[in-house]
Amino acid sequence: MTDHIHDRLRLRALRATGLLEAERVPLLDRVTRLAVRWLRVPGAMVSLIDADRQVVVSTAGCAAPERSRRTPLSQSLCRHIVATGAPLTVPDTRADTRWRGVGAVARGDLGSYAGTPLRAPAGQVLGVLCVIDAAPRQWDAGQLDALEDLAALAEAEIALRSPRPGPPAEPDRVREASGGRDHDRDGDRDRDRDRDRDRDGDRDRDGDHDRDRGGDRGGADRQDERMFLRTLLDNLDVGVDACDRDGRVILTNRPLREIRPDGPHRHVMETGEVFQIFAADGRTPLRGARVPLARALAGERIDGEEIVTRPPDAEPRRFSVTGRPIDGDDGRLGAVVILRDVTAAHRAETLRSAQHAVAEVLADAPSSREAAAGVAAAVTEALGWTYGEYWQVDSGEESIASIAFWSRPGRDLSAFTAGHPAVFARGQDLPGLAWERGEPVWISDMAADPRGFSRLQAGSRAGIRSAMALPVRSGDQVLGVLIFGADHPQQPDDDLVDLLDGVCAHVGRYMERRRAEELAVVLAESRRQFDQIVNQLTDKIWTVEVRPDGTTRAIYVNTEHTAVFGGRLHLAPDDDFIAVMLRFVHPDDQDAFRAYCAELIAGRRAQLQYRLIGLDGVTRWIWSRGVPRREGERLLVDGISSDVTAHREIAEERERLLAQRQQQVDRLRELDAMKDDLMAMASHELRSPIGVIRSYAEMLREAPGLPAELRAFIEVIDRKSDHLQELVDDLLDLARLESGRVSVDARTVWLTRLVRQAVDEHRAAAQAKRIDLTADLPHHLHVHADPVRLRQVMDNLLSNAIKYTPDGGAVTVTAGHDGGPDAGAEPGGGDGRDGTVAVTVADSGIGIPADQYEQLFSRFFRASTARQAGIKGTGLGLAITKAIVEAHGGTVTAAPRAGGGTAFTVRLPADPSAPH
């Protein structure tokens, strides 16, 4: 079986990369960080397998071992991948007998493992990219695919560090590391030379064949070399730009193309304008011959000079530039510059400076508002962004408000700040969202964000493209939110967020301390004002602490409580408050007072009215209310005691007056009943004399030869007797209906026909006054009612409408199913089976004053408009109508009619059994 671990060519390729001695490999560190983030694992590492040990060259996550840790191969899972050349996954290391001897497994540090090989360009497995977890877990296909993709990135770094293909001489350190396994090194070299001679002979024998192919192989080799060179340059982690002797850019590698998506430009003199290149100060433009590549073409050597680029619609970036002219035997061939992206390092350094600036601001700021403004300015300037602001959570944690705003000088943000809310609730808009989540919120591009926050929309209108919101905490509590915005889309940057978290933590500690100081001042002032206010009260305000033995100790008692005790009560620090109170409680109320105190000691709210014999010997009624609360292990009770003696006396007097009034009401009811009985009896007794009068008048009218003058007198007697008869009948009807002595014979009534008959019979009276009488009725409309009484209701409403409508007016009758009782509403709606049926009689008459509608259905009441118009009536018709309708379980209402007049609406139960 082949020993891949100790394979001489693999070890030679491993040492040739220089990774075993490298202190830090940025690309590999980025790969391990991505592995932790993408696969959501506690740890990831890149391990190289040497002849006798495992070397960790990159690590990320909390569970990964430290960098440069060297582990014996017997304790390594990675060596199995190098030995087999295949990936390895272990869902549960404790359940797999192969790993029982590994110390990390026995300690519980390694519960599951997934690794994939890292290969050299020639195919040898040099090491492993792996992810680990302390707990067992199943590795899915998506995670393993992502691990392989990340391994490809790591292999690109290995390829860059590997020598070009060919048989290089074996380094001494490889030979030394081979130990006894390479004991015949000289013999190996001889055999290698023989193999080389054999290969030369083979090439000679194949020469003629190669020449016959027209030199294709030479062209292919050159093409391969160019492809290798381009791939090598594209896999570098630095940007490379090269031009020919005429200044034309002929090569731009992939890292630089990603920064410059427009690709190579035509001439080096155009570089500064196209890509907006500036000097290290970020303000001085570099154009034409001042661009580093043009200066290198002119023969200048550039070492570590920093420049800033601001390409259109892209984030500004900072580069450290190294440039050299390219000279050959025939003179200047061109120039090359290497650009190393130092944006993150510069930003980190700037942020460190910002942290110092923040510390100075917080040390010197006289208030939290000024401190917030200084922090926003310092961090925004350090980031090179557009604006910064601080939002503070109010003390009640009900809202978050903007208290500080800073923007870059010369940048007009009025479209963003003017007229927009400066206060939001928890979870509302970007400040409220960061407050609610308690974690950073990064918006890469406001224009593409779907949440529609009002501040994002306003920011987009002002030209702001991205924003990040960072909560400022004190422990688990969010004190405020720092928000920063930029004019260009910004991709989320975890490293930047981590750095700013430190700033937020510093700000949080300051804000907590400053808020505590400000609250202490406010509290002292509030306590002073509270004492002033409380001492103006005549009530006793108190707070007591319930001791473990059930006794109570006074914590606070206001000094002005003489109205309760008839003098000032003095308490010693150790006095039992309940025992002191019991000395003054009336003997008849002491049991109730003890029960009240027991409720409070049990932690329940309680209140009690009791008698207290004061220091002045006067007995007073006291109303005490107590509310228990806990502060840690302590049980406190807050309460107030008020002198309610006067209230008690007033209440007793009120009860006496109420009883007296009730007696009066009962007497009035008796009188009202007697009056109704008298009215009914009188009406009944009047019917016979009126009938006799009308009969004799009728006989006299028919007597022959009666003079015209006497006949006129008889007509007057008959007319007045008829009016008197109607009045007596109305009084009798009303008395019977209100006393319940008249039963309602309810049945299914075809309301449509009944209403039409009533309308037709009143049409002649309407035509006499040129009144337009119309009816709009559905065909199938049934109610559960007494037809005789219902007809009486319709006659009353129609006769009133015609009587109180001037000549030339209009009266309309409408009906339909109705689901609600709103007065004056147009009938209609509902299915009619479980609702009501409404009939509305509306006129364009003289109307009714608004303040008289409530009295309209009272007996003998007549509206002022009717009296002023001289229209006669008894005021009983509507009272009878209401009594009939309510006897049916319905309602009758009146309301102003649109355009003038009055609308009366009768609602009766619909007949659910009637056909529809």
C-alpha cells in the first residue's frame, strides 16, 4: 500500500509553498472565516500534514485550535484524508471506534468532523480544509459542496505559492526532513539523472514527429505558458496592472478587474480620470503623468505609496502601490504596478483613531446629547461615510427619538432630515427595528430594500444608498441606536461591525453612567417636588416594609397628616406600624382592620373604611388603600389614608334623601294610576251622553220644515259631538293600551296591501290640499301584527302628515326589510327573516324643533310649530301610535327629513314564516 503521508514528492511540494513557516496567510484566514459563516459551525481550520506532525496554518471560530499549533499525526483526523486522498465526514466521533485514541475526542472538544483535501497543482494532497463541532451533527450535501468550493479558493493560494512545473532541485530542508527514508539520496539523484537522459532520448526520437506537425507543440507550449501566467496572476490577492512602452494597458488581473468592472482602459494617461484616482489624503486628484503607472513608465520606482480610488457607483478604496519600469535589452518595454488593497487596514487604523476620538468626546462631553453628537461625527468621519445620528430610547422604553445628527460638510441632506418623523415606536422603521432586534441591521442598497421604511425612502431621495444601524446596549437593555449612511451601496462587513461594536459598548457604558447621573439629579429634584406636593395634602401617604415575622416598619410617612390623627403622629424606627395603628382604631372596627392588614401582608391589594379615635379624642371615618410590591426579597406596601368623615355624612344624608325620594315616586305612581283610572272611567261615562246627543241631533236634522238657521245649529252640534267622541275614544284606547288591558291579536299580515289601502283612503284628503301622496312598496312584505291596530297606526301617521303639510307639498311612504333601529333611516337591507320590517312616512311639512323630538310621543304634547300654525289637535295620536307599536314589540321614531319636514319610521318584527 502506497504511503502518501511520507511521499517524497508530496513533502517537497508542501515545503516549496512556504506555508509551514508562514506567520499569517490572509486568503486562508478568509476561507476559514467563510467556512464558519456559511456552514454555521463553531470552528474551521486549514491543516497541513508534514512527515511527522499536523500544522494548523489558519483557523476561525470559537471551537478551532490556535494558529500554528503542531499536533502529532496520531492525534489527527486530517492525516486520514491525506492518506486516502478522499474527503472524510464523521457525524459522531464518540460513536466511531476509529477515533477513541484522539485526545480531542476523549475530552469532548471534537464531536463531529468534516474535511476535504487541499491539493498542489501536481495533484498531491498537502493538507485539509475542515470544519468541526463539539456536538454530534449530520453533515448535509449542501454543506459538503460549500466546503469543496471553499477548498478550491484555498488551493488557489497553494498554487500561487508553488513553483512552476518542472523538475526543480530538491531543497535541503526536504532532504533533511526525509530522514532514514531517503538514506540513499545520492543513489536517488543518479537514478533521477538516468531517467532525465532517458527522457531526453525519448524527446530526440520524437523530434522528427514534432517537426512534421509544423511546430504545433511549441505553439501549444507557449499558449500553455501564457494561460498559466494569466491564471497565476488572476489568483493573486493583489491587483496587477501593466502597460507597454507606448503606455497602452495590456494586462489587468482579476482582482483589479473586480475593482474596475469596465476592464482595461486605452492609455495610462486616462487612468486617473476614468477611475477617479486621488492621493493618500483622498482629496488631491492624480491625473495624467501623476498616476503611478505613468510614473513607473517614466522610470520612477514606487514603493508603498497609498492612493484612493472612487470609481462611479462604487465604494471608495485605498491601495498601497508598488511600481517598476520594465526594461529589456532593447530598452524600456513598459511598466507594471502592484496594488495591494489596504482599505480594511486603513479603516481599522482610522477606526482605532476614531475610538480614541470617541473616548475623548465622552470624557469631555457635558451631556449625553453632546456626547452623542460627538460620537456620530467622529465615527462618520472615520468611515468616510455621509452622515451619522444617535437615537435614544426613552426612560419608559415606549419610543426612540433622534437626539444627535451629523453630516459631512458641504453635503446637503435637507431632503432627508426636513419634515420626517424624529420619534418611532419599538420595531418601527430602521431605528425601531434595530432597537427591537438588539442586533445590527445593515441595508446594502436603500433603493432595493423592500421594507419601505420612511427614512429609507427619504434617504434615497437625498442620494443616500446604504445604511447600518447598531444598537447601543447596557447588558441586555438597548439604550439607543447609532445609524450611519453612505452615498454608495455598501456590502455587509462583519469586521467593521465588530469594530463598531466596541465603540457602541464604550458609548453604552458612558450613556448608562450619564443617564444614571442625570436621573439622580432628576430624582433628587423630583423627590423635593414630591415632598412639597404631598405635604400640601391632608391625606396620610405611607410606605411600610413587612418584616419576616409579620410586623411592619414605616419607610415613609408624610409629615402633614394631622387631619387623619387629629395631631402629628411620631413613630420610632423600630415601631410596628400595625400595632401603633391598632391603638387608635375604634374597638368595633379592629377585627376588620386586622383582616385588612392580613391581606396586605399576604401580598394582595386591599382597602377598608374604619373609625379612628384621633389624638384629639375625635372619632373620624378613615379610608385606607394599600398596594403591595416586591423589591427583591423585600415586601413593601404603599398606601394612602384619607379622612372621609364628611363624605360619610354626605353619603348617609344622600341615602336618607334617596329613600325619601323613592317614597315620593311611589306616591306619584299611585296618583298616576288613579288618574288613568279616572280618565278611563270619565271617558267611558262620556260615551253614552255623547251618543244620545248625536242621536237627537240626527233626528232633528231629519225633521220636516226645519229652518235653515236651526239646521246649521244642528250641524255644529253633530260636528262637535263627533270630535268629542274621537277624543273620548282616543283616551280610552290610550288608557287600555298603557294598562295592558287591550290584547294584540298578532298574525301574518301582508303589509304591502294594508299600507296601500291606507294610502288610497287618504288620497282624497291629500288631493284636496294638492299634496303629492306616493308609495314605494315591495310586493312581498309581511309582518307579525294585529291588522286592525296596524291600520290605526298608518291612519294616524298619514293623517298627521297630510294635516301638517302645506298645500302643494309631498308625502311619501316607503317600506322594506331593515336590520337596524336607526331613526329616519331608509328601510332596506337584510334578508327580512330574522330582522325587522320598517315603514317610513315622510312629509315636507312644517317640521319639528330639534329639542322637541324627545317629547313628541308624550300624551297631549303638540309641537310649537303646530301651535304657531294654528293647526288644531289633541296631542294623543302619536302617543296611541307609540303604545300600539310597542305592544307589538316594535319601535317608532321621528327624525328630520332631508330638505325639510319630518320622517316617522315604524319598525315591526318580520314574519319569518311568510312567503318571500
